[in-house]
Amino acid sequence: MKKVALITGITGQDGAYLAELLLSKGYEVHGIKRRSSLFNTDRIDHLYQDPHEKNINLVLHYGDLSDSTNLIRIIQQVQPDEIYNLGAMSHVKVSFDTPEYTANADGIGTLRILEAVRLLNLTKKTKIYQASTSELYGLVQAVPQSETTPFYPRSPYAVAKLYAYWITVNYREAYGIFASNGILFNHESPLRGETFVTRKITRAVSKIAMGLQDKLFLGNLDAQRDWGHAKDYVEAMYLILQQDVAEDYVIATGVTTRVREFVRMAFDQVGIKIEFKGEGVNEKGFVVSCSNPDFQVEAGREVVAVDEKYFRPTEVELLIGDPTKSKTKLGWVPKYDLQGLVSEMVAADVELFRREKLLKDSGYVIKNQFE
Ligand code: NDP
Ligand code: GDR
């Protein structure tokens, strides 16, 4: 019998990789997408199956984590063996602007999924994965952070996810639902949303190299993150739901890197060496040399500057995870290191902007985008 999975957030970075993984394993995959005034399925369009055909394995349903009746109806119809709850307002900085919405979607949204499974008497059938986050650790209590490190959330996003974490644990203990938290540290890819720092950097580096952008403005260059590849991390989500007993797992690389160093590595990929001078809001990045004959970026040019607008009211300064449990219990083995991740992301963005440059050189106007 084919296994049936339901993914909330299927149109996001992780949803796209997870859908691909589960389809490759023979699952019937259902996803919830939000109604939007423009197409929003870019990341999964390569998986498209015509809904008019018979025996399709990928089905999308309109829905929203803020709408319980919608969730109950979808879960009743789909009767999933596994639910991956990846849907969320996932941007930490934006959560300070939309705290109530974030609490509703990220916090109560998780409760709605758990309640739907309980109400529909699926507690014995349906396993639930909850997309928990290293942001729960927030203000550093101890490093490396493991499953037993205390939480101290530092944003409306993290506080909403704290509720989601504990309601998942509570439904497991109270009703015997197979519900597990994956406490995932930052994971990135060419599919990463454009306003998260890694993708913002790899896009800007590609555009600067090709003469499509002057400068990259960033916030806190000192922040340290444990960055992995999203492809590796969706494998872990899958493994977490294949266990006999529901537990919570940290998924991380165990290596931490500063934002400033990620910037340097990304410029390196296009043959541009940079150095940073100055401190705090006055810190800037300058080109030292450019060894790639395809790109004309002169030495001495200022290409990175700090803009306080990207600072957060409360910041998470240091994340470094301890993946011992997931490696020993799940047998999870990540395939990427940071260098491989940076190089794949930069290569994808260089390719993207090569096409944009062609259009520009042919007289077409390139759109600016709001961040
Ligand atoms: P993305 O922001 O790329 O994707 C989020 C998804 O959630 C999108 O499909 C989005 O839809 C959907 N969504 C947003 N709001 C709602 C809502 N109200 N109802 C239904 N769906 C909604 O996130 P990632 O793929 O990077 O992350 C997946 C999950 O993992 C998130 O819950 C995130 O918080 C969590 N997480 C992510 C980590 C990371 O480093 N990437 C680390 C730890 C946890 P749309 O496309 O329409 O916007
Ligand atoms: P994060 O990711 O907040 O860790 O949440 P993000 O990439 O947004 O920030 C990482 C660090 O970089 C610093 N930073 C900037 N961040 C952004 N977005 N833009 C900038 O210009 C900039 N300059 C510096 C930030 O201050 C921060 O310290 C991500 C999300 O995917 C969450 O959903 C997830 O739960 C966590 O990772 C784990």
C-alpha cells in the first residue's frame, strides 16, 4: 500500500525538497497551498502532475493554518499516514512586524493540526512532524545546543514556535499521538527565500559580479549560525517519522560560522577577494582583487555596508547544534558541508542573473524587488 503524506508549507523551501523526496519513495503526496493573487508554486512546478489524469501522486489543496475547518476537511479527505507541518510565517525579523499573525499561524496553527487528528480519530494512524527550530534556544544558555538545553526564545516567531513545540509534546503525552519535533538549525539551498541572509548574500554577490547591483546592505555581521543544506534536513524529517517511538531531535551540523565569513566565502566563489574594515555600523567590505576575467569589479570598491534597518530588537547571537542523537538514533548522515552549500547557492544565482543580464543587455528593463 502506498503511504500517504500531507505537507503544510509545500510551496516553501523545505516543502519542495520534502515533496520531491517522498515522491521518490513512492508516496502519494498532498500539499496545502495558500491562495495568492500570483502563482506561488515556483518551487514545486517541476513536480507538477495534471489533476485531470488518473492515479496522480501529487495533489494540492487550498488552505491555511489559520482555518481549522479547512484543515479538518483536508485531513478527513486525505487520511494521511504522515503529516509534515512545515507551514509557518518563518521570517524572524518580520515576526516583530506581524506578531499576532505569527502566533496564529505558527503557534495555534500547530494546535489546529493536532486537534484535527484527535477529532477525526486518527490518533493511532497519523504520525505528525512539527517543524521546530533552533530559534527556541535564543539567548545562549549553553553550547552546543542539544535536546536538553533550556529554551529562551527571542522573537515573536520563536515564542510562537515554543508554543508549537510544547503543544506537540503535550498531545503526544496526553493522547498517545505519534508527534515529534525536529529542532532544526538553519538550513539553506538555492531554493531559500530571497530575504534570508544566505540567499540575500548569494544573490547580491552574483549581481555585484555581473554589474547588476552596487552594494550589499546587511545587519548584524557578527551573528553565528549553524548552516546546513535543506536537502539533508528533509531526509532527517522523513527519518524522524519512520521511528517506532515519537521523540524530539536536534538536526544540525555542529559547525558555526559568522555572517561576515559567509559573505567572504560567497565572494570567493566568484573569484572576488574582499576584506572588512571598521566596526559596528561603520564596518564595510572592500574588494581586494578580482581574479575572474568574466567580472569587472575593481579593487578598493566598497561592496558591503551595514544598515541598522536589518538589526533585530532582540537578536540570537550564537547557534551551534549537537546532532549526536540524530546521528546515533536516526542514522542521519548529512552529505553537504558549508563550502558545498555556498558553492551550490552561488552557482545557481550566477546562472539566474546571467539570464537577467542577457535580458538587460538586450534592452529589457530588469525589475527591482522590494525586500
Ligand atoms: P519557507 O518560508 O520557505 O516556507 C514556509 C511555507 O509555509 C510556505 O509554503 C508558505 O506559503 C507556508 N505558509 C506561510 N504561512 C502559512 C499559513 N498561514 N498557512 C499555511 N501555509 C503557510 O520556510 P522553510 O521551508 O525554510 O521552513 C519550513 C518550516 O521549518 C517553517 O515552519 C520554518 O519556520 C521551519 N524552520 C525552518 C528552518 C530553516 O532554516 N529553513 C530551521 C528551523 C525551522 P507561501 O509559499 O504561500 O508563502
Ligand atoms: P534566522 O535566519 O533569523 O536565523 O532564521 P536569517 O537568515 O534571517 O538570519 C540569520 C542571521 O543573519 C543576520 N543578518 C541578517 N538577516 C537577514 N535576514 N537579512 C540581513 O540583511 C541580515 N544581516 C545580518 C540576522 O540578524 C541573523 O542573526 C532562520 C529562519 O529560517 C527561521 O524560520 C528558522 O527557524 C531559523 O533560521 C532556524
